Amino acid sequence: MIKKPCDKCNRMLEFPDSHAGRRVECPDCGDINVLPEIAPVAAKDRAEAQGLPPDHGPEKEVMVLAPANWRAHPFLTIFTLGLATLFLWFRNLGNRLYITNKRSILRTGFFSKSTTEVLHDHVRNVQVDQSFLNRLFDVGTIGISSSGQDGIEIVAHSVPRPMEVKKTIDLYRPL
Ligand SMILES: [Zn+2]
């Protein structure tokens, strides 16, 4: 039932929900009133429903991912008796992919830092690239492309749990 006081005589008008948004005549004074639209029941935040920080409200960290070096290069690690991992660890030192409830942020470099970020609201596509071996070790490359004006792309390598990262971003972006 929709209730609204008449614009002219203030009599309480009562009409069924099916009349939402329609013009109705006041039975007392004959004034034409426009009934309000029924506000749609707010859909529960998809992320919040999964027990994650909600889409709305202050920015909160959801995931922080450091490169999984040996998992991304298991054979190289074995063949070099771990030396490659040490090298990769050093090269990727300071590389982090942060997923908050508002955006994805990729920080790369230790001595010279670079930061790229994409708002979840602008995400057009999240792509996960994994070789067979990558799937065994649950690691992969994530590409996040944005439909924003500058069409930023984030490409993060050696990301652990890439499918979970994609699912998480999908919870916060418009689908
Ligand atoms: Zn009236």
C-alpha cells in the first residue's frame, strides 16, 4: 500500500503498490497527485554477503598479495638449487598487489617505486593467465583492464591464488 498526503487538502491518499508512480485523483478535492515510486529493496552488497568489507563505507584492505616466486617458477628453482628464487625474490622485493573494497593497487619496485591503480567501478575485465604448471601451484598472471578515460591496465605477475583475486574483484565491480 502506498500512502501519501494530498498535495492540496492533505487528506491521506491510499493506493495499492501497483499504482506506484501514477497520477491519481484525490477523492476529496479532486487534485491530481503523483504517487511516489516504490524504492527497490536494497540488494545486499555482494561482497558483504560473502563476509568481506562492504562496497560502501570507508576504504578497507581486502587482500594483499606478494609475488609467489618459487611457485611461479618451480623448475627454475629446482634447476638452480634455489638461486633463481633468491634472484626473483630480490627483483620482486616490494612488489605488492593490494585489493581494497574500492580499488586494485599494484606497487612495483623497491628502489624506484611505481604505483598503478584501477577503481573497481571502472573495471571492464579481469583476466587470469595460468599455464598447467601455474594451476598446479595456484599462481598466475592477473590483468585488470579499466574502462576509465585512460584505459589503465594492471598486469601483476606471479600472483598467488589468482582465481580468488579475480572472484574478489568481481564482487566489487559492476557486472
Ligand atoms: Zn485532496
